[in-house]
Amino acid sequence: MSELNLKSFDIPVLSYLSEEHFIAIEELSSKLSLSRIDIEKQVQQLEQLGYSLATDEKRRLRIISRPDILLPIEIKNKLTSSYIGQTIYYFPALTSTNTIAKKKLIEKIEKIPEGTIIITEKQSGGKGRSGKRWYSPQGGIWFSVILYPDLIPSNILIITLMTAVAVAKTIHQLFPQISIQIKWPNDLLIEDRKVCGILTEATTNKKNAKWVILGIGINANNDLSELPEDIRKDSISLKEVAGQLIPRALLVSDLCVQLEKWYEKLKRKDFISILKEWRLYSNIIGKEVKIDTGGKIITGEVIDLTRSGALILKIDKGKIKEIISGTVLK
Ligand code: BTN
């Protein structure tokens, strides 16, 4: 894993450089209280990262093009949330953002504010549900959010549903032409193929959750040809359906805003609003489904969801069964 070297990705000149206006090095240096040499070093760093800059006759600077990179400052430039995404740990590559988040929470070396995100360009050991591997090549959006909800353990499922709503709404707002569906509990599908998966990991004591790690994986600009054949056939990338490169930093910052909006409802125990929105993106209610609940296959008609997001199934002879975890097979 290449550990974060925060300093090297902390490039404050980026807050003042834009595509629209030229800015003088002297002005950058007075705005940031940095020497001219420090500013020039940051400019060099930007060029190394793939930013292309133009200089005018007065040696003022302007951005011509940006690389597709998830630098914290690129996410924060557009961020209007008050805590989700306000602290960002960025890694060019790592094993799994969930694993690193967990490590940080367990080691307690520093205080991790609620809403902190761990984000990376690629994962070598990405984790999916049920112990499955999650392929996470360059170009996707792979990140984890740390939350401290005041929830009893049996209500943790609603966090996954809330996250699915936030992702669906973010994608819908950016690309209204794309029709996105939620598959219970944690998959987002476009044209019946998976575009996003959510892995919620929590540590609870008897009464409530101590912390929750929300792992979100979105096939954004990654090439599906890098996925194994069996996974590729059921996957789709946003760039493929949108027909354009996805502005990943913008998507992440919009998603942080949506997550905060829906998490605030969750904190107020307004589960009804979350479930209402969830139903708009799902067509499972009233359907006959087959669910794999860890080896046991249960078939039935979905009557509704419980207040905490479990499926209420009508199984044989009209018997009612609640399912709190499993994979919907059809
Ligand atoms: C699934 O559908 O099986 C859940 C996939 C979750 C993948 C994300 S990518 C970011 C975070 N880190 C991980 O290792 N997994 C989650």
C-alpha cells in the first residue's frame, strides 16, 4: 500500500487557480502567505499530477485542463456539506478503504471526526458483501465514510438503505436521463447491471452502534474490461451509460451532500422519509422473489419493508417472514 503522504497531496494553490482567470504568482504567494519558490514547487507538483497550465505574457497562471483525480482539494472545492467529506484521507492506492477506516478507528491514534472519508484511486483488496472480492481498478470511485450514529444494532440496515438513496439521487441529479434502480438492500443497477455496491460495517455494543463504516464503490470511469468475465457481464459503468467521462470529484462532493441530508433524517429517526424515497427507486414491492440468505433460499412475495428496512415476505401458505440480510436472486 502506498501510505498517504498528506503533504504531497495538499496543494493549496489549487484553490486559487482556475480555468477562467489568469492569476499572478505574486498574488498566489500573498494569498497563501507562501514564498514564490513554494508556489512554483506546487505548480510543478500539479504538472506532475497531470494538470496542464498556461502562462500569459505577464507570467500569470491559468488551468487549461485537469486530470481525472480525486485530490481532497478537488472534492472540497465544490463541497457544501458541513461535516460529511470535510476531513478527507486520500491514497493514490491501498488495500481497502474500509480496512483502513477500521484500522484508524481501532488504533485511535487520532480523533476521527464524524463524516471523515477515506478515498482512493484503486484498491488491491477491495471487499464486497459476503466475503466476496470487490474489483476496484483505476477510474472508479472507492471510498468509505465514518459515522457514529445513535442506533440500536437492529436498525443498522437502514443506513445501507439510506446510502443507496443518496447514491441514486446523486446520480439522478447529475444525469437525469439515466434511470437507476435500487436492488435490496445495497446494489444500484442501471439497465439491470450493477453500477454501485455498498458495504456497511459496524461495531456495536449491546445497546447501540459504536461506529459505522459505509463503504461505497461506484463504477464510474473504470474500464469494465479489467474485471473478470463473470463480474463484467453483470456490471455497468457510469461513463458507458452517460457517454462521457464522469466528473468524479464533483460526484463525490455531491454525494457527500446527499449523504449528509439523508443521514440527518436518519439521526432524527425519520426512517419513513428514507423508506419512502427508497421505494421510488425500487420495484421490489409486490414482486415474487428468491432470496439467498446465506445458503438457504427463500421464495415469496415482497409485501413491504419494515421500519428498519428488512423485507417482509409472504411465503408459503400466507406465512409472513422478515428478512434482514440476503441476496435477491430474482
Ligand atoms: C458489494 O456490493 O458487495 C459491496 C461493495 C462495496 C465496495 C466498496 S469500494 C469502497 C469500500 N472499500 C471496500 O473494500 N469495499 C467498499
